[in-house]
Amino acid sequence: SSDLAMETDPYMKQNLYPGLKNAALFLEVVDERNTPLCVMAEKDVLRQRLRHRAVALLIRDSAGRALLTFRAGRGWGFSSFALVRAGQAFEARARAMLREDWREEGGRLLSLGFCPPCPESRQAFVALFEARLPAALAAQKALDPDRNMLLDYDELKGLRAHFDDLLSPFMRVAVQGGYVRPR
């Protein structure tokens, strides 16, 4: 898997850490300004609750409805969410998620914003992106109601207002912060 990431992600090919073996297993620890301090194993960064980087990707259909994904123990959240590996750029990670999770090559990414570290993001600086899928493809993904659902903005706000506990902690932060608004 780490070799595949190196082959498919042009940013990883630059190898910002030439002495680091299996860069896909490591994260950059960052300071309060998101400046890298060091590289550590993912498990150690998360266990010690150190600041690091992540990406949240929201898939929308052509009607603007958001495709939420259910994660056991977390609730309904962004379509995809992943940690940014050592030496990887936010946008490169978002493109890899679009390709790997949604089978979309070269889709247009729109930046939604940037969330500072908080307990809900496990102390990660999170870059938020959006990508559009054709309505038929997004609807096909939503056919598995245990895993995905399509919501318009009013439905998402209603879920946040009345069934807050169904949303993942970070999705609650993103909706309340206005990062997931209609486009």
C-alpha cells in the first residue's frame, strides 16, 4: 500500500524525506502555525494527541446534495477523511482520496476552508475540499443507506439541529462553522 501511494501520488515521488522508509506510515508533527516540527509514526502521533494534518473531502452531486459516509463509532461525516502522510500536500491527499475512494480521475477540487486543530479532529489541521460527481453516480453510491446518504443543505442543517448525535464530531464542527454550506 505504501509503495502504491508512492507510485500514484506525484507529490510523494518528490520524496521530501529521502532517508524515511515507508513514508506512508508516518505523519508530520506540526506546531500551532502548521509548520512541520518532526516526522513520527502515525500511532505515536495519535496516541500522544500531537498536532498533525488531515483532509476531509465532501462529494456533492450535480444538484449540490452532500454525500455523507457512515463510520462505525463516529457517525455520519464527510464523504472521505484521511490523514496527510509525511511529505504529502493537502491537495495531493484529497486527489488520492477522490481517486481511491470514489474512482474519479482528475476531478475538480474546490477548497472549502481550513479548520484549526480541535479535539473533534484529533488535533489535526484539516483542509476541507469538495468534488462533484454526476447525479447518477452519486445516487448510485447512496443506494447503500447503511454506508452513504445524500442530503441537501436544509436536511444537513436539520440533522445538525435535531439529531446532532448522529453526525461525527468533526462534521458537527464543520456544519456549525459554515464550511459545509450550499454551493
